Amino acid sequence: MPREQFDVIVVGAGSGGGVLAPRLTDDPSRRVLLLEAGPDFPDELELQPGFYSGGHQFQHQYVGDHDWGYSSEPLPPENGSRTIRLPRGRLVGGSSMANAQMFVRAAPFDFDRWQAAGATKWTWDTVRPCYEAVEREVHAKRYARSGWQPLQLAYEEALLGLDYVQRDDMNAADCWNGVVGATPINRVNEVRQGTLVTTIRKARHRENLTIRPDTLVDRVLLEGGRAVGVRTIGPDGQARDAHADRVVLCAGAYGTPAILMRSGIGPAAHLRSLGIDPVADLPVGVRLLDHAVCYWYVENHALADMRGPSTALIARHRDNDWMSVVTTLDETQGLCGLAFATTGDNVGGPFLLRSSDPTAPPIINHRYDVEQLRSAEQAVHEVLSTDAFRGSRFVDAGRSFEEIVAERVGTCYHPVGTAPIGAVVDNDLRVHGIDGLMVADASVFPTQISNNTNLTCYMIGEVAARKLGAAPRLY
Ligand SMILES: Cc1cc2nc3c(=O)[nH]c(=O)nc-3n(C[C@H](O)[C@H](O)[C@H](O)COP(=O)(O)OP(=O)(O)OC[C@H]3O[C@@H](n4cnc5c(N)ncnc54)[C@H](O)[C@@H]3O)c2cc1C
């Protein structure tokens, strides 16, 4: 077979890669190969029901047939020693086609923390235009109050009574502390606006973009300290190599560190223990960050009503390190959930390979800092004391905070930071010590952000495109 040569290979067609590859092909002279382990759905008429995710997206969000099927190692005792599911989209569109569609920016102060952690070029002034560029391409909407669940209306009323401030734009730069408002949601005509149906759809007809689904990337091909391509396993199980001047890994916070490690880039002792020759001894996967989420349960038959989207409303309290949504869990039982997600780092890890076999699931260690949730439980009590929640029964009454979090704390689906800017990649997203190899996805977060992660991964795809020479689009 003749050697396949591209200018850029992008590995992973999710949030980061699904923005990056289309942007790179704005230049018709640049040949791009976009590789994806999962299937492609080029025709919208074939979209599966799970992608139509209006109403109650928490029920649809897993898009089960297209999930990697990962689970954590047992959590630490204070997190209940449980094993939890860790959903990740495995299809063209990646997790952007499997998520809950809260389309929210990080906070300006998050990038102060990034700079302190070594991402010195990632200032708010440099990232903001890239958020704006993505927001011009991928539309978000806010549900009008008339479409909210009674529970959400009551929650807003309760918080306003507790001196929270109502805000129209929860993506505004000063919208972080003691605020409540409609969630920006990337959904149009009740279809998730993941990269499959937005950025990738617009570019897929281009002759200089080759999308190759059902293709698992085993490792990066390295020659003399330079990335020259990737080794893939196709749907027929056959290994095949593709070559390029540059390789960008966008396989997500679990996929990217696995590919790096199989390529010999990672903690040398761990790689040797698996029979992989170390090429670059870098702290890949040493830290694994996430947000913790925990629900408190309330029974109120008047408020429990599943009409309307379950994430129409969001509240944030920076001083208390949480963000919060409320959702009806069971109409017949009158069961309502008050969900709080932490906004701090929640440092877990290590992320490790189980073996050098690219089809083996990795070893994923998460750890949730439950102390960050104490103020959330306090907020639950305050909300329940308001008139808006009169007549509610606190289902968790009599149970200790420790019992509740041990039973319920888990992933907010925001793993990041396994190949961070600073320790593993430089400010231009280039892997230290390896020419021609970059990372552009959730792996590069040097610290966690205070919000949901999807839009920031899109932003990173846009930043990477510009670093590779893509000109800002004129609109
Ligand atoms: C259930 C769920 C709900 C969520 N809800 C929200 C939300 O409401 N709002 C929000 O902002 N964020 C949400 N998130 C998080 C958000 O979707 C992710 O942070 C974001 O999509 C990550 O982008 P990424 O580019 O890093 O990875 P992904 O989008 O996961 O892309 C990685 C891609 O690489 C592919 N890949 C991996 N390994 C290989 C390999 N070896 N070879 C080839 N391809 C490979 C994967 O199949 C995937 O398509 C949610 C996530 C989930 C799973």
C-alpha cells in the first residue's frame, strides 16, 4: 500500500478535534486526516434518537451505543469506595454528542489560575476571542421561563429570596458569585449542537478533509524525536499507518494520555513495567482532575413535573465553590433532586495503562474532595426554609453529610488535566521534547475551570487551529 501523507493528522473527532480539523481545512491547500474510533453519521436523517435530546437530557445523555464503557477504580473510602461509570462519547462528535449541552464559558479568573500553573500565554484577553469565534458557529439558546419546570421556578424564587441576583446572561464575565439565571444550552430544534452536526457537518464536503471513522489510534509513530504519523487499527482489525508533518491528539482526557503512553511518552517507570520503551519521561496522567457532583433529595408533589428541560436554570456561588441545577427525578413519587457540583480541582489520578494493548480499558482513579460540598448541604437547608419550598419533605433528613456523599458523590463528567500545559505540553500545546506532536482537548487544562468543560474544549480547538496558522474567520 502506498504511504499515506497528510499535512496534519487530528486524532479524535470530539469537542477539541471537531473544531480543530474543520478550521484547519479552511485553507484548501492543507490536507487533514481526522481519525475517530467510533462511527460517523454523515446523514442527519440517520441521527439516532439519543441525539434528539430536548426535554430530559439527563435520560438521553449517555447515547449508550456510542460510549467507551469505562468505569473508575474503586473511589476512596470518603467517596464510598464505589466504582462509578465514566461515560465518554465514542463517535464522530465525541462527548459533544453525548453531553448535557450546558454551553458555558470558563470564568476570567480561571485563566489567572491557568497562568499561575504555567499556562502563561492563556490570558482572558487571548481566549475570549476564541470563545466568541466558536459561539458564532455553534448556537446556544436559553429556555424562556414559560418552559421551565415548576421546581426550577421555585428554586429561582427561593434563591432570589436568599439575596442571589438574577442574571440574563450566565456567560457574562462577572456572573459567578451568588447568581441565578437561564442556562445557555447548545441545542437547536431539540438537536444537540455537538461538533458532528455543526463544525464537522459544514466542512465534511471539503476535498482536503478526510474523515476516517471506526479507526482506533494505537500510537504515534516517532522517528528521531519527531512525530511522523500514527498507527491505527481499522474496522477489519488490520494495523495501518498514516503519515503527516504534524499530529494533534484530541482523544480526550482519557484517550489522549493512553495514546501518549503507548507511544512511549509518560512516566518512564510505568511504561517500562508494561514493556513500553520510554521516549520522553513526562508526567502524563499523574494528575486527573474532575468536578464532583452530589444530589440532595426532596419530596414535593406540587413541584415535581418533568415537562421542560432539566437544566434550564443554573445557580453559581463562587465563594462557596459550587454551581447548582435542580431537576425532577420522579413525578409519581414527587421526587426532586437538588444537584450541586464543585468548582474546585478535585485532584485524582494516576491515570494508568492496564497494558500496551490499545483495546484494553485504562486504569482510571478519580477522587472527590467532599469537603467542597459542605457548603452545598448548607445551601439545601437554606432553600428548604424558604416559602417557595414550603410543604417539601427533606428525604435526606436524619442522614449525615458523610453518609450522603459516600452514597452519591460522583463524576460531573468533566475529566481534564492528564497532559497539562506546563508539565506535558508547552503554551503552544506542543508536547515537550517531541517535534510535530500537539495536544488540543480537555487533557491540557492545567487546573480545573469553574464551570462545565465542553465550550472550553471547543475554544481550545480554535486556539490550536490559530497556533497552526488558521486565520480568524471573517463573518
Ligand atoms: C454524559 C456527559 C455529560 C456532559 N455534560 C456536559 C455539559 O452539559 N456541558 C459541558 O460543558 N460539558 C459536559 N460534558 C463534558 C464535555 O462534553 C467534555 O468535557 C468535552 O466533550 C471533552 O472534549 P474532548 O475534545 O476533550 O473529548 P471528546 O469530546 O470526548 O473527544 C474525544 C474523541 O476522541 C475519540 N478517541 C478517543 N480515543 C481514541 C483513539 N485511541 N483512537 C481514535 N479516536 C479516539 C473519542 O471517541 C472521541 O470522539 C459532559 C460529558 C459527558 C460524557
